[in-house]
Amino acid sequence: MSAPRLEVTSLSKTFAGVTVLKDAHLEVHAGEVHALIGQNGSGKSTLIKLISGVYRADRGGEVLVDGKRIGAPVDPATLHDEGLAFVHQDLGLIPDLSVRENVRVGRHSTRRFTGWIDTRKDSAAVRETLDFLNLGHISPDTKVQKLRPSEKVGVAIARALQERVPGSGVVVFDESSRSIPHEALPDFYAMVRLLTSQGTAVIIVSHNLTEVLQIADRVTALRNGRVIEMGVPIAQLDEAKLTRMVLGRNGELADFAASMPSPRRVGGIELRDVRGGRIRRISASVSRGEVVGFTGSIDSGLSSLAPLLAGALTGTGVVRVDGRELSLENATISKALDAGVAYIPQDRHGEGLATELTVEENVTLPHLRRRGKPWWTGVAWQRDETDAVLQRFAVTPADRHAAVAGFSGGNQQKLLMGKWLMGSPVVLVLDDPTQAVDVGARASVLRATRQAAVDGAAVVLCSSEVEDLASVCDRVYILEEGRVVNELTGPFTADTIFSAIFHDSEGTDR
């Protein structure tokens, strides 16, 4: 039997006397998709950073490709030649540069005598790789910022594959799918399967257990810095078993709507004939003390609704917040905030958080005008409010002076929720708030969503996750082609909501 394409043995890592990864083992075979799962802090990110040479492993471990030892520590400069390539969650693309420049960066062809970049050779090399990925329609001269999300992922994959023998090596996707909209995921999965069909091994690091079941052949789970299960065939698993592997226990979502009752109160948000983006016409209402979900299929227009209500997208129609009418034609986020609308966007890095700033700066920034003075922003209230958010949401590490960039995705989402909830909004608008957070943090986010209603906010939850909606919502509106086609009143199950999305009232497929 041939050697595994990638083999990791006894890799460990210690920081300041604290062991964060202990004796990790991993085997990945040619032509397979191998999923790496675990909560934030489980050790999977450390394992990937050891394999990629970002971290130096403790003594005693080994990393081998096709039976050849490539070192522990791994030399990052030689990874490409040894057959390892990495596509990270931010893709690492430069929007203002062309496809050719992004793919060939650091590996440009040069003219023999002048040393100038040979753009003709570079373009030919890029076209060859794009053709292999079924992306031949993309011109090497196109600016990356003009590409669709799935095409950007293709460019990142092309960069990883350049100048390598087809079917060789290992490509690691480290949470790469989190930057891809739902509608573009099938294209990404098709590219992954194309790679494995040629014999390339693929590792996918993912929090999305549904994705793991859809795309992986085998699964390795880490917990508390150790490999708990290695190489379990996907045929033996379902979402419940995956959850137990990650948590060490069952992870069914609690029925927060039942356990945290909240009576309807006067006020909230009212929509009348709202249009904008892919929303064709919506009339609905959400009272204070209520969590109301909006969901639908890929082409339902759901992706436009949260930005419309938050002032991030202009439109037409009437929106009233506690009786105060807001203009959608001249909408801005600032005007929506003044009316009491807080917005938790889907893209927490690009739109929700300033990751280079500290926890305290992120949490208190939206409230400086209200709490501070023109000549003094204040110190005590910023410290106290930030500490309260850290404690309430069990954020780790509980360090208000730490940069947000250093926190896990789940903890970043908790901070994003906390910074807006501390302002006691009239309306809380959430756009897929549990996207790309682990199963442990997911429950914290949903509990906070329900608590916002208990505290008196009108909560609008736009989500494609039917389990989330069933867990926290009092009512759910079903969208189709930019319109409301059904309204469900709780209690309901995830299956009830799913059936309402894809079937009409007679029970036939739409």
C-alpha cells in the first residue's frame, strides 16, 4: 500500500509552558477530501500552522509528504516545492491587481537578459491553470475586484496549483468557504472535487458540519489540543455524531423561545411595501419583545433584507421604528442607528469589527458620542462596559486591551453582539449571525439573540439556518423571489420551516 500523501506524527506545540497541541497524528490520502473539525481552541489551527511552517513544532514530531520527511519544523519557503499549498479564509488576494498578478506573485517569469517580467508567459501559465479549473472565461488581465466570489476562490486555488504536476500534492483550505456566499458554494465544491478526481489530496478546515457531511470523505476531530478521532469515514457519520466528536457531548440547540419567554410590547419595526436590492415587495412587522425570522431559498432575496433595514442599502417603501418613519431612498447606517436600529452584518471582519483595534475600542466606539464628552471620552465607563461584555458573553481571553484580530471567530462574533446590545437598541437586525462559528459559540450567540427580545428589543433574524430559527423565533416569514409567501407562528421545528421554504401549502414541490 502506498504511503499517505500527507502524514503527521507526534506533533506538539507549547507556548510559555502551556501545551496547546499534544502528540497530534494525521493521515491524508491521495484523492480524498479530509475534513479537520473542532471548536475554537481545540488545536486544529495550531496543527495547520505547524504544517505550514508558521509555528515551529516541539521536538519529536514529523511531517511527511508521499513518505518523504519535509521537516518539523517545516521550512515555509520550500512548501510549494514539497507539494503543500494553502488557501486561507481571507484568500490573500489583492483586489486592485489583475488575476495574473495575483496568481504569479513571487513566481513571475522573467526575460533572460533584462530581468523584466514576461507577462506573455505569465498569462499563458495562468490560462492553463484556469482552464483546468473550468474558469477559462476569466481573463488574466481582469482585476480581482471585478470577479464573483466563487471566481475569487478559483483564483486563490489557481495560485496554489501553479507549476505543480496535476494530481500531486496537498491543498489545505483553512476556513476558505466562510468568505463565499451560499449561492457560490456549489462552484467551490465542484473545484474541490475536480482536484481530488485528479489525485490531489485536499484538507478542509471547517466549522460547518453540514458542509463537512456534503464534501468530506473522512474526518479528523480535535478537542482540547488532542486528536480525538482520526480518519473516520463520512459514511459512518451524521451531524449528531459530528457534534459529539467536536463537543464530547450531544449539541442539540436549546429551545430558547420556550425557555426564555418574552411578551410582545408596544413599538418595534413595521415594513410596508419595502423594495430594494432583490426584495421586490415586503410588508411585515416585528414587535418589541419578539424574535421574528426571515428565511428562504438562495433566490428568495433574503440577502438584501438585513442591509435594507439597517440603512446599508437604499430602497423604497415605508419603515417605521417605534412609530418614527425612516426614508429608504436616502437611507444611511447612521440614520438607522439614530432611530435605534443596530445591525449585526454577515461579514464581521469587513463590516462589523475593526480587527486591528482592541476589544475595548471595538465595544465602545459606537457609544462614544452618547457616553463621552467633546473634550473627554471617559475611561471608567469604557472599562466597565467592556468588562461587562466580556463577562456576559464568556469571551476568552477576557482581555479588553487585546487586538480583536487575535480572537477566534466565535469570540469575535460574541464581541460584535455585545458592542451593539450594550446600547439597548430598539431594533436588532442580524444577518446569519452563526455563520462560521463553532457549535459551542453558536448556542451563546442564539441565547444572546433571544435575550435581546427579553430585554425589550424587536429582533429581526435573517438566516438560512432553519435550526437557528426554530430555536429562537416566535414567528418566521418565508420569502420567495423577494416577497413574503408564508408566515409561520411558533412553536415549530426546523423540519417545519424547511418544508415551508421548499413546498407550497398543498405540499407539492415549488
